[in-house]
Amino acid sequence: MTALGDSDFLDLVYEAALDPAVWTPVMERFADMVGGSGGWLSQLSTEDGSGADDADPLARIDREWTQLYVDHFAQRNPLHHVDNPREYMRRWRPCILTDEDWMPKETLVRSEFYNDFLQPQGVDSCMMVRLAARGVEIATMNISRATQRGQFTRSQIEVAERIHPHLIRAFDLGRRFASTRRLAGELAAVLDRSPHGLFVLSEDGCVRHVNRAGERFVAETGGLRQLGGRLTTASSADARRLAALIGAAGAPESERRAGGSMALATPRRSAPLSITIAPVRSEQLAPVYRGHSILVCVTDLEANVTLPEQKLRELFGLTRAEARLALAIFEGLTPSEAAVSFGVSPNTVRVQLGHIFEKTGTNRQSDLVRLMMRAVGVETDQRP
């Protein structure tokens, strides 16, 4: 056992970046490591608690309880309520909170949420592991703790804090792949079609595969380079930082393997490239690989991989509101997330989405995304 618990736990965390179904075993192991009982990876609005989805990963929690939360307790949860969501989001930061950080325990115990929602599940305490924020919506890994175990201890919270950066990094990578994942079931196709530059390296740092976006980054001057079969940079200082991160991700001992991230300034951009490095199991990427690989994801923070609104309106005759919604769907938002982000009702979004389907000749969100991908020049081989 390592300081983080199971020696291969971080490998599992980064596997979740490539396969969303893996978040369930991640939460199970994480809950065990911090003395929790179950978990829910939610993406909820700070305005009304909406946003729960049947696809939300759960660990040892009956999905009936999440539905009950959506139907009744979302607006009665004192651990989620904020008076001014927009102002709150300006001050939001990723951190780890327990229910006692949010409010005195005696106040929580008197609430309907505690007595009619937590207690019937045998839950007394909650740990909220914040992962990301978008608009007024927060992605959180919620870890419950059984009544008989009392509050989370300081040492358990410290374990969670050591793991926290890896959870954030894996969740962020998963979001980057979300819109492309709708177009292809095979992971290799998802990676190749991604608008982000993706490099698959062997454990010793040799480049095994580069997608088309990655090739474009390497072709530029003054930024990323491939030298002697390895990924490096034009700047010697940045090259040393990148090599250190790649070395950590490819460490032969599982307890030493870790992901990391860095920013890379380039001559042609005012904003740096965002680079995320993650250790992954090779068989996830291709059956011909064995052992572990290193995934390097490069994002141009200035790039806009979506269609301009005006072009959408011209191509398909969409209204401004319909074009805005189509762009949101393309970027990976669900209709419920879009409703929260735009401050409109879910019914309004459903009506607009119906008009978009009619005008674009599509019937499903995946068909719509595929159509938009073709419109921006991304090849797809998938059939409706």
C-alpha cells in the first residue's frame, strides 16, 4: 500500500478520463480510502440544483435516490444552496469541503434534507470534492459516510487532498473528449478526431502515435517538437519541464506514476498551449500495446473549435437562440446544462432543439454533432 492507498489507484483515475464508466470503480476505491460509503459524480446548477442525469456515475448508491433528489430535494439541500449563484461562481475554486465546512452540524441535522434524504440512506456526513465549474454549474464528486462512522477525520481529508489534483486532471481530460466521443464508439477513433493535439507515448517517452491536431502543433515553429522520436519543445527550460512530467507518468513503479500539466508559451499565440500528461493502460488505446502508455493532450486556449454562430444561421436558417443552443450541444453540454447556462427553462430548450432537428434534417443529438463536425471539416466515417 502507498500513501494513496491501492498502488494502482492513479492508473484507474486516469483510465476514467478515457472511459466514463470507470468513474464508478474510482469512486468506490476513493470512498474506501477516505472512510466513505458511496459516491455520486454530479454536475448540478448552483441556482436550483438541477442537472442530475441518469448517466451520472454512482458508487453504492441506488439511482432511485438521485431521482428523488432531482424531483424533491435539489432545492432543499442546504449544502448546495447559495443566495447569489453568479457572484458565488466568481469566487468558486476547486477544493475539498465537508458538510461541517459548509454549516454547523446541528443546523444540518435539523434540516429536512438530513432527516428525509441522508438518514434513510444511512448517511451522516458528506465530503464534496469539487472538480470543475462551467457557467453556474459545478461538477462534484460527492462522497457519503455512514452514520456510525461519524465525521471525516483530518487524516482522511488529507488523503483526499493528495488525490484531488489527479481527479481534476482526469475529469478535465474526459470533458475534452466528450463531444468527439459522441461520434465514435472506438477510443482510437475518438482520439484521432479530437480537436485537441493527442500524443501516445511509450513508458520510456517514445512517440507511438500522433493525431492530426497533434501533427499541426508539431509543424509550427517555436513550440512543440519531435526530436529523436521523442516529444520536446523549442525552449530548453520547457523541454526539461515536459521531460520531467513525461518521466513521472511513465515511472515503472506504480506508486510513483502520476499525471501532471504545464503551460507552453509559443511565438504565435498570446495565450499559452495547455498540456496535460496522464499515465494510461496501453490496451485502452490499442490492443497491440502492452503495459502502460503516456497520453499527452495539447489544447490551444485561443482556438475556437466550434462553428461561428453566423455560419450556422446561414447554413441551416437557425435563429440566434437556436444557433447558440446548437453550439452548446456541439461543445458537449446536455440540454439541461444548456438551459441552466442560458437561464431559460428546460421546456424552452426542448422546443428549440426540435426546431434545430427539423431545420438540419437530423433526429438525434449525435446526428446533429456529426453534421456540425462535417461542417467544420472533421471527417467522420460513422453512419447515422
